[in-house]
Amino acid sequence: MRPAALLFAALFIAGAVAHPAAYLQFSADGNGQAKALRWTTSPIRWYASNHGADGVTATQFQAAVGRAFDTWQAIPTAMVGFTFAGFTSAAPFDEDGQSVLGFAEEPDMDRVLGATTFVMDAVTGELIESDIFFNAIFPWSTSEAGAAGRFDLQSVATHEIGHFVGLGHSALGETELRPSGGRRVIASGAVMFPVAFGAGITADRVLQPDDIAGVSDLYPEAGFHQKSGSLSGRVLLNGRPVFGAHVIAFDLQTNELVAGFTLNAQGEFVISGLKPGPHVIRVEPLDDADLESFFDASQAVDINFTPVFYPRIVAVPAGGGAPRFDVTVTSK
């Protein structure tokens, strides 16, 4: 038997415990080395539950989720494919060797639209099974144009499928606190941003550069790494490393944003999958988010510093990495 572990991944809206250890990706600690969680078989087989929800039949559910899978599969710089294996009476989160997507009624999770779990090989990081549930306590829509007062199933499925293939949350977005609790999205620069748009909005059907760079780095099409580049460095505060800083690369030629985090005790970051050319670098604290959407609650994420731009433009080369650099931030 292969050693396997069940990893509970992202909860869309509230956020969940995630253990990022690489660029926009989940990972497993296999024999002391971080292994990116990824599928090694293609196409990846998925099943749809034969139980619908209020306003959504099982057939409508399968069609909307299928369109979300197609969105990821259509990325020209990534080699990841999916195939619908059929309807099933199995429920999401049953550890049964089938990757099942379906509705489940979870009233205790009243801020969670959807969530993803993994069964993985804890040594190699190979994904064996991944299930996604959509919370049936919310009103859902599969309408092409969206529906007022109902959450867009295809949009939420597109986000959850990002987790399904191994991506963690992106912090490219802005929110504000609601008086009644929770956060409202003001702007989002990635489908993998952990807080959903409101009911009736279909914006997250379309992947953004940060999403595309992440999945392309994880499942690269032939030649992707020769055509793209990376940048790396450290974030320091009063001479000491900063853990959990958000590092954003802005492409001056395309206006695209791709980001990552400092993810170790040395305050180091790596952002891969970038288009070659000049980039502006900004470092900011994760003070506009629920930290547990990105990191384990036991990890000491430093947010006590002010945002800063690196004073030089960084040239990203094709097929390699820019020279490493340090970014110094100051306390608030």
C-alpha cells in the first residue's frame, strides 16, 4: 500500500487551513523534502454526483462543472486534461478511489460555498483522489448569464478545480469587512483568491494571469520553462527574515500580475512562470485577508510592516531566473 494522507484543502468564502510550501501550490513533506501535490495521470477522471440541489439538476450540475474543467484544460501553456467518468451515487469526501464532485448540505459551514479534499501519496506528493463539495444550503445557478440572488456554480467550480489540480490560494485581491461579519470582495486578480464574489456574478469563470502561471508551472507544456522565467529573493525586516510576505510581480509590458509568498524561515520567495521582460516588484503584508486562508494557524505570519516597492526594475530572462535580490521592509 502506498502511504497516503487525507488533506483538507480550501474552503471558498471562509478560507481554510493550507500548507503552502512552493509557488502557488500545495505540497507534502516527503522524506524531508517538499513535494508539490500533482496528478501524474492524464486525463484525470472525475465523477458527478447524481443528486442535484434546489434549482439545479444533476445533468445541469455536470454540464456547468464540465465547462469549468474545460477552462483549465484549454490553457495553452499547461498540460493537464480531464475526462468525465460518469454519474455516481457516491458522496463527495468518501475515500473510495473516485474523484467525486457534488452537492452536500452543510448548515454548520454557513460561510463556505465549496471545499476540496485530497487523498495523496505522502512521500511523492502524487494525487490519488480529490473530491469537491458545493454547499447546498446556498442558492445555486447554472444560467449562462448568471442569476440574481444565486451563486454561479461554474465560477465556484473553476476556483475549486484549481485546488483539485494542486493550487493553493492567491492573495491578489482586495476585500472589506462586512458589518454583519465576513468580507466583501472589492477587486480580484485571480480566480484562486479565497473570497468569492457575490451572488449573481460570473467573473470567476475566466482565469487570470496568476492562475495560468501557477498551473503552467505545475503542469508545464513542452517548452514552457524555456519560454518563461522566474525571480527570487528574500524579504527582510530590521535584518531578519519575514515569513508570509506577499510578493507581487507586475509585468510592465503586459500589465499582468503574478504573485507568491515568502515561505520559509529565511524569508525567501520564488515566482515562476513569468513572461520574460521588465517587472516591478511590490511586497506587502497579508493584512487584508483571513490568514488561515493561506497558512496554518500555528505558523507565525508577520504582517507588522508597510508595503514597499523594490527600488529597481527586475528583468526576467527567458529560460532562467533573474539575479536574486533582497527587499527591505519597515515596521508599521
